[in-house]
Amino acid sequence: SISGENSGSITVEIEKGRDINFMLLEVKNAVDRVPSFPTGMEPLIVAKREEVRQTISFAVNGKDIPLATLKQIARQIENDLRTIDGISQVELSGYPQEEIEIAVNETSLLAYNLTFNEVSQAVSASNILVTGGNIKTDAEEYLIRANNRNYYGDELSNIVIKASNDGKTIRLKDVAVIRDRFAETPNATYFNQQLSVNITVTSTNSEDLISSADKVKEYIEAYNQKYNNVRLDIVRDLSITLNQRTELLTKNAIAGMLLVLLFLSLFLNTRVAFWVAFGLPISFLGMFIFAGQFDVTINVLSLFGMIIVVGILVDDGIVVGENIYQHYEKGKSPFKAALDGVLEVIPPVVSAIITTILAFSLFLFLDSRIGEFFGEVSVVVILTLVISLIEALIILPAHLAHSKALIKQRKEPKTFVAKTFAKLRAINQLGDQMMQFMRDRLYSPLIGFTLKNRLLTLAFFIAALTLTIGSIGGGVVRTAFFP
């Protein structure tokens, strides 16, 4: 708790794992139980501190415009931004503290037979905010205070410096020039070599960063079209990073689906490839359904998690789909092939998913800000992998068993789609020939050599591991916890 004259604040930190909304209610109840407060005290404000993220920052600047004028313009812009729906946090910076300058004229002092100390004492005695003691009662304590402080230069102009018996008075404006100005500190910002005031808009967790940034950019564009002497220039836009991550995720997802379709169409069957690739959007849709239950929002970190998981999503689907197709090629019916194919690969598929989930779950046990950051990445990866496992073991086999992927075409295809799939079967034959060549000419000799020279093979991988550790330890591969 911090207490000072006219104000006091209490900050409550809750234990990890507690519900902050419930604790907020408890604190409000505790405050409401206080029987009485000093007379005239303003209502107490009990609120939780919101986490904010910088959204967009821009500079208010213009050629040969004084800093005081820029600040007034910035205050008006701040008021305009606060009226926009979805924007609540606006902060101004880039200028020193304001002060009142009293420049005493020496000639005027001599003319009125005054000294500098007399002027200083008159200002000090008139412009006051002092405590005059206190009065204690049984219920409360009253603070006696004299408040005659002025905050603008023109309010000090009429302070009486000296008064004579004949009624003549000498005021501060008669012997000094009073003006409002900025303190002589280097707290100033420049944009394109011009003085500027910086305005920063931040978003809370309940506000959408991208829409807030778009609204601010629309306001900036309209403002620049309306005024010529003052310009608003964007300094930093955090929505660009978020949009780039979203675009990267979209490109990766599309590329992943196309690659799955291409290679599985080459070596298996185009319809099988389609159903395996279809598992990617299903997994993401399932993740989006449950992500909100874990307080995950779409942000830079959660998008990073999605980009990571795109690369490992369809692995289990490929294994299941390929094995079902292999059982079908042995002469089994579609339903029998789907059932046997799935049951055969359940142990390795589940094991592979569980090992990845365990690796990412470590982030959930980290404390402090690191745990909060990477916890979102873990939740996204784990949810998506669990959904993909359900899709690969239940949804994908059902689709394959009921699709035309496991039915031999005996009739001449009539539709354009059927003809296309029929032509792709010729590509499957080419893929089979490639696989046989790789199996017989490349893989078989290599696996035979490694089995005959087991110690040499083991030594090679130990050497590779040693080289890797040595490269990091020796500084060849440099490391940084955060770039």
C-alpha cells in the first residue's frame, strides 16, 4: 500500500492458480465492509489491472510548429481516438514536464524600489498548498489545508508584491513576464527533423488489435487529407507482425495440403490423398472450438504455435491412410481394410503423438512470463495434435471405407472428375515403379551395409552427435535465448 496527501492506493497480488475475478469480488466485499470514510472523500475504485499490448504508435508533427501547439493538437487527437469504439488506451509522450516561468525585469525592480527576494517571497506566500494541522475525533481524522495554488501563468499575474498606505499596489505582472513553458530537459522527440509528439494506442485482452489498428490508420488517413500543416505519421504498427504471421500460417497450410495431395497422389491414390489432406483443416477447426476454454486468443504466439504444428499434423493421417490402402491392395473389402489398417498402426501413431504432446507440455510447467508466453504455444500444439489423432483414428478410416478410394473402377468413367481420377491412376503406376527402384537399388543395399557394419554405423551417429555438441559449445553455432 502507498499513502500520500489526498490519495492512497493498495495493490493486491493473488497466488498463481486463483480466479482473479473471484478475488476481485472478495476485495470489493472487504472494502464495502468498512463502516465509514472521511466526509467528502471521492468514491473508492476497485478494479483489476488489465494487461495491455501496444497496437500502433504515430507521431504528430509539422513544419515550424511549437511544441506547446503540438501538445494541444495531440490532446484533441487523443479525445477523438477515445470516441472510437474498441479503443480505450491512449498515451501521449515525447515532451518535457510543463512549468511556469517568471522572468523578473531588473529595470522594473529598480523603478518600484523592490528586491528580487521580495518578489520571490510574495509568490511563495500567495501560491500555496499547505497543511494546517489536523483534528481528531472518535470516528475519523480531519486534515486542515490551505489551497491557493495556481497551475497556469496568467493566474499568477495579479499576485500583489507590495501595497502602500495610499492604495497603490504593485502586482507581479508589473515587474515580470509570466509564461507557461516546458522544462529544460531533453525529453523531446523528432520525426523527419521536426519536433513531434508521440501517441501510442494499446489494446487490452478483450480488444481486437487488428481492428483497433485499422481504425487508427483510417483516422490518420482522414486527418492527413483534412490538414496540410500538421501530419500524422505511423512510427510502429504491431498489426503488421500479426497479419504477416497469419499470412505465413495460411501459406504453410495451403502448401502442406498441396504437398500431401501431390506426393500421396503419386504413390498411393488421389482420393486417399484428398481425405488425408482434409484432416488438416478439421484439426484446426477442432482446435479453434476448444482454444477459447483455455483463454487462448489469436496473437503472435498462438499463430507461431499453429505454424509449428502444421508441419506435423498430417503425419498420423499419412500412416493410417497408407496402411488402410495397403490392406485393401491385399484383397480385403473396404470396411475390413479400414478396420485392420487402423488397428495395426494404433500403437505407433498414438505413441508418436504422445511423445510430441509430452515435449510441448513442459512449457505448461514454467512460471513467470516465459510460462505465460510459451504456454499458449503449447496449448495450441497439444489441442491440434489431439484433434488430429481423433481425426486419423476415427474420421479418416470412416471416410476411406465409404469413399471410392477403395473401390476398383470397372466401368468406363463418364464424368470429368471420374476421368481425371482415372488418368491419375497412370501416375500411380509411375510412382510404384519409382518406389520399387528406390527400395531395390537404394534402400536395400544401404540397410544391408549398415546391418553388416553395425559398429561403424553406430560410430558415425555418435560422431555426428559429438560434432553437434562441440559446435554449440565451441561457439561455431551461437545461441541466444531471445533474438
